[in-house]
Amino acid sequence: MRKHCYVLAAVLLLTATPVPAHHAFAAEYDSNKLVTVTGAVTGFTWSNPHAWLYLTGKDDSGRLAAWSFEMGSPNGLVHRGWNRTDLKPGDRITVDGYRAKGGTNTANARTVTLPGGRKLFGGFQSTPGAPPR
């Protein structure tokens, strides 16, 4: 009986643990606010559930700012031709994506033009314009 109580307690503990929410594209980004930023990579975080790309560059209005672009999962990016070593700090790139609804310098990446001109889709499956799986 005591063993059953421990098992039940463990199950309850595991099921009561909060899980980070996974939000859809439409919950955070505005598909009517496309932004293009050209600048230098300051970081590239290859992590689950989504990779993040950081750069300092000029947006469509010519304003220089630091930007954060949320990208697809590492697994999804690999299937679209990405490699975790494709971007290094200092690389000059162009990213277009959809701005966050809050108006911050955060966006969901759509197309990333790498040094040398190669273009890759950077968003997640629900990003407008996502290629078929």
C-alpha cells in the first residue's frame, strides 16, 4: 500500500508541474507588419523550442537598432537547409519577418539572406509563407 502512495504522489507531482506555453504565430506576431532588417549578427541561439537570431541593423525606415528574431525549431530548420554554424557574430545578413504585436524590436523570421546570398526560410510552420513540409 505504501508503494502505491509513493507512485500516486509521484504521478500527481509530475502532472502538476507547469509547462511553458507554446504560442501560435497569430498570438504574438502581426502578419500585416512585415519588417526587413540588414545588419550584423550579434548572436544565434540554437535551442528548443525555437532558435533565436540577434542582430544590430537598420530596418526599413533606416533606424539602427538591436533586433531579436524568433525562428523555427532546430529540427525544422535543419529540414529547411539550416546548420547551427550558418551564422556567426559579425556576419552581415538581411532578415525579413513579421513584427511582434507589442511593437518591440522582436519579429518572427521569414527569410534570412546569409552571407554569400543564400536565402533560407527561418520561421516556424505557422509563419505565413512557410514552405510545405
